[in-house]
Amino acid sequence: MDNDRFDDATRTELEAAAFRRLVAHLRERTDVQNIDMMNLAGFCRNCLSRWYREAAEARGLELSDPDAREIVYGMPYKEWQARHQTPASDAQKAAFEVASRQGH
């Protein structure tokens, strides 16, 4: 597909809509643990919030990690952890170690 199909403003609007849909999906799928996302895809909700913060900083905007995480999680991170995070199994931890060595 030609990357010039849409003007910059339209492309930005479409990318923003896709981002909002991804965030909404991740908020609904609280059963999907971050460690599973890291093991399978090489990123998680925390990565997404960090990328958001970094994009803000690149534009001269100040955004703390906790504030960026709240944008992605839909609540303070500690609250999300208490409600939805389960302890990582030995298998999940082992898979994470393998993925980490591979550069994820």
C-alpha cells in the first residue's frame, strides 16, 4: 500500500483512532497479563505507556510515568495491579527470560 494514500492529518487521525481502539481493547482484556504480552509480542501495556510518554516528551510536553500509565490502564497502575495482575508462573518467568535474551 502506498504510504501517501492519505494526507498527514488524515493519517494521524486514523493512527489515533487505532491507538484508542487498542487501548480500549487492552482495558477490556484484563485477563491478558503483561508478561504474556511480553512473551508473545515483545511489548506490554507498560511499553505502550512509555512510548506515549516519550512521544509527549519529544514534543516538549511533560508527562510522568504514572500519568502515562493511567492513560493506558484507565486507572492508576497500582490499582490495576491489585485488581487484575496475577503472580507470574514459573513457565511465564522462564519464557520471559528467553525472550529477554533475544532482545524483546
